[in-house]
Amino acid sequence: MAKPVLLPFDPIRRAAELWRSRWGPDSNPLAMASATSIMRVQQVLLGDFDAIVGRHGLTFARYEALVLLAFSHEGRLPMSKMGKRLMVHPTSVTNIVQRLVGQGLVERVPNPADGRGMLARITPGGREIMEAATRDLVASGFSMGALSAREHEQLFVLLRKVRVAAGDFSG
């Protein structure tokens, strides 16, 4: 695949300058540039992560579900709890779990606490694939090798503030 042609300037910085000149400094061009930068980094990271876990037949969303199940006490969770912890719509969880079931990485089992409900349970093969994908993500530095440990901590603290203000969680 051919490498994309790099722009000779930062388009987000340019957009912030144009934003300021069009709507003035009270229009908060730095907030716009920060938000746009976060969205762009999210696109870059998701593309990298999908490529890395894709070598194991996963998407990043399916990988996250496997990790969640592996972290659970018994390797199984109700679908509703998965949706809350992954912060996705219940339909998305159903789709993710169905795909993982089709791959033999997860199985649906009856919920002993609820006769009608189902649990998603990670299979030994699912654990194996998840562990291999995790090793590859760790080896990649989660595509964040440009930052020092201190910068990672600062970034996490700053983004956590935004998440708390948005009501992402209570604590």
C-alpha cells in the first residue's frame, strides 16, 4: 500500500487559525482544535488497533469484549452488563457477541440467576486469541510511543476530567 502524501502543515492548527479569524477569540478556537485533535487521534489509534488485532481475526470492538470477559470473575457476563462496561448500545453488544460466537471465541450460556437471560462466556480459544492480540498491542506501545510515561499520565488525567464532566461515570 502506498504511503499517503503528508501535508506540509498541521491542518488542525490551520483550522484553529481560520476559526479565530472568522468567529473571533471568544469562539474558543483552542477548544475546537483540541476536540478535533482528539477525534483525529481516535481515528489513527482505532485504525492501528484494528490492523493489529485484525491479524488475529478480530476487530478492536471484539477484542475489547474478549478482554472484558477475561477480566470478569468467571469469564462470563450478562449481555446488559457488557454493554454498560463497554459503554455501547445493547444492539452493538449483541452483534459483537454473535460474531465472537461465530468464531468460536465466546459461547452463550444460560444465566443461572435469570432463567430467561443469557451470559457470554469466553472460550479457551478466545482467551488464547485475546492474549496473542494483547501481546501485539503491548509490543506496539498502543501506537502511543511518541509520548513519555509522564505525558501519558498527564493525558490520562486531562481526558479523565472531560469524561467526568460528561457524566461518563460517577467516580
